[in-house]
Amino acid sequence: MSLRASEDVEILRRSLARFVAEEVRPLEKEHRLPGDVSPPAELRRRVRMRSHELGLYAADMPHEVGGAGLSLSERVVLDAEAFSHETVFFEDLMGGPGGPSSILLACNDRQRERYLAPLVRGEITTCFALSEPEAGSDATGLRLRAEKRGARYVLNGSKNIITNAVQCDFAMVFAVTDEARGAMGGITCFLVEKGTPGFSVGRSHTCMGFSGFQGELVFEDCEIPADAILGQEGFGLALALDWINANRIKIGAMAAGVTRRLLAASATHARARRQFGRAIGENQGVQWKLADMATDLFATESMVTCAARMWDEKLDVRKEAAMVKLYASEMVNRAAYEAIQIHGGAGCLVETGLERVYRMVRVYTIVEGTSEIQRMGIARKVLKEHAA
Ligand SMILES: Cc1cc2nc3c(=O)[nH]c(=O)nc-3n(C[C@H](O)[C@H](O)[C@H](O)COP(=O)(O)OP(=O)(O)OC[C@H]3O[C@@H](n4cnc5c(N)ncnc54)[C@H](O)[C@@H]3O)c2cc1C
């Protein structure tokens, strides 16, 4: 199995490749955008809205909210394509952490119109604000409090290393509403608009690989109405945990897309670069690196295909999604390391673009649950499956 597309999705995949080559890359050149800094908000908006016009942006959201209704199996084909291109607009082609997600299908009618519909059209962006300075892997350690005062809630606390914190129009903020009830029943998701008194963006982080995306959110006596709650009070984490499985599978597809690029560059270089009177690709030491990279890529694509199909069939995919995320995120880091090795000194130069990829993919083993957290989840499931 590999990431193969049906005829309809193949048309979309080709359209995406053309969009990047003919519109997105020229836009980057026109504005001389650096390769490792988030582009200006207005340009990102332009790319998102054009992508939506082409039926690409948020394509896996249901028709009734303005999406193209693609399954996850179809969406991952496009994610892999998007990440096989080198572009600073990678978050804006299909819709990344700042775009619409299935969590927001819990919106009520008012929230749907105000947030979800413009989000799907690419007009505005959001952010998923769960992590805090004292709560990363362990989301049950959240300290941001939402205290109920009459018909309103008052938020106090902060969020840390949040993607799209700086540019988002509204945030999905996870806050403790009932300490005694813990993760299930005690954590609520609120939709909080930028400009709400008491809500501000703190530091913008300079992050390895790509800067300008991550930042802090600060809440100081931030008063919001009760209808800012997304879904049911106390069950914010339940919404997030369901969505996170699909996201982990998408990360697998992204890693596969990046690896396709690394493999193509490495094979091309191995054929062209000559040392000791012959192409370096004629040496077994280099061939084995290419063989391992290609095998890893095939394994990842197969895992992504299989897990996405399970998700579409509404099967319990928690273990498999964790396996995809674990394997793919470590695989793409191996591939980036070996791609630089195959390129020798040239691989370390900014002009080949590989050192940037090397830095960028490092975060893959951290975001959406670290490798250790994935292993923990997989092992727990395995032990349970083999309980006497
Ligand atoms: C680029 C980037 C973007 C991000 N975007 C977002 C975002 O949009 N929204 C958001 O909410 N968060 C975001 N994060 C935060 C991210 O989710 C956390 O960094 C991640 O969950 C890990 O938490 P932590 O950094 O606090 O590490 P910690 O939880 O402190 O872990 C530190 C180390 O200890 C290990 N560890 C912890 N517990 C265990 C255990 N029980 N067993 C074994 N090992 C363990 C971890 O695996 C890790 O190696 C982002 C982070 C980065 C780097």
C-alpha cells in the first residue's frame, strides 16, 4: 500500500502541485520571503483564500460547513503532496494548526457562522491553545482557570508555545472549570476573540526551524460570555483527544511528503556528484542510505494509508495513530540526517535548503505528543490487549 489517490483526488493533487509552482512560489519570490520565518498575515490570507477557491483548503471539512467533504484517506494524499514542495506557506495550503479542524464541528449555530464558516473560507485563523508553561505532556496539569461569575466566565493564566498565537483571530483555549473533576468533566474549551479585554499575546517565540508562528497567550481577568464555550462544559479535552488521532495521522503524511523531497534530492545528488572518478551513488555505502530512506518512506506511507482508512471507518485508531506519529516523525529526522550526509559539505550550506529541513523536522517528534508519550500510549494498549 502507498499513498495512492482516486481519480478525483488525483485531479486535486495535480491542481495543488500546479498552484504551488505557478502561484505560491512566485509569490514568495516576488516578496523575497525568507524560508524560515512565517510570512506576513495578509499574504497567508491570500494563499488560503485562493487555495479554498481551488477546492483545496480545508478540503476534509464537511460540505455543510463549506468544505469539500474529503475523507481522511483522501486528505492525507494532499498533505503529503503539500509537504513535498518547499514553501513557507506550508500551513496555508491545506489548513494546518491555524485552520479549521473537526473540533470546531462542535460549534453551535452562532459560533458556526462567526468562526467556522470564515475559517473554512480561509478568511480568518485560529490556534489550538492547550500547552502551558507548567503543562505539556500532562494536560491534566493545566493551571489556566475559568471561574464562573453569573452568566460569564473569567479567565486567568497563560498558554505557551502555541502555533499561530501571533496571527490568529480567535483562540481555542482550554481552561480548568472544575478542578475536582479532572481531565474528563473539568476542562472546558472556550472560543476567545483577539481584542477581548484581558486577552493578549505575550512573547513571540523564536523557534528552531521556523519562527514567527509560536507564541504565548496571556489571560488576565479576561471576561467572556458563557456562549463562548465550545461543545459541552467540562468536556473540552474529549473534543481534542478525538481530533488529535486524525492529526497524528496527518503528521505522518506530512513527514512522508518531506521525505519524498529529501529522497529525490539525495538520489539526484548521488548520481551527479563524482568522487574517486565515479558517481558517489555507485558506492554501496551511499546506496544503502538511499535504500533505507526509500524503505522508510514506503513503510510510513503504508501506515498512513492504513490508519487513515481505519479512521474513516470509525474504528478505534488511537494505537495506530500513535504508531504513525512515532514512526513517521523519527523517520523524517533520520532522512534529513542522511540527506545531509549524502550531500556532504554542500548539505550544510543554506543554499541547498537541507539544513533548513533538518531544523524544521526536529519538532515533529515533540508536537502532538512526544515520541515518549506515543510509546507510552502504544505500550499501555499492547499490555491491555494481552491482559490475562
Ligand atoms: C513548534 C511547536 C509548536 C507547538 N504548537 C502547539 C500548539 O499549537 N498548541 C499547543 O497546545 N501546544 C503546542 N506545542 C507544545 C507541545 O505540544 C509540547 O511542547 C509537547 O506536548 C511536550 O510538552 P513539553 O514541551 O512541556 O515537554 P514535557 O512534557 O516537559 O516533556 C519533557 C520530556 O519529558 C518526557 N516525558 C514527559 N512525561 C513523560 C513520561 N510519562 N514518560 C516518559 N517521558 C516523559 C517527554 O517525552 C519529553 O522528552 C508546540 C510545541 C512546539 C515545539
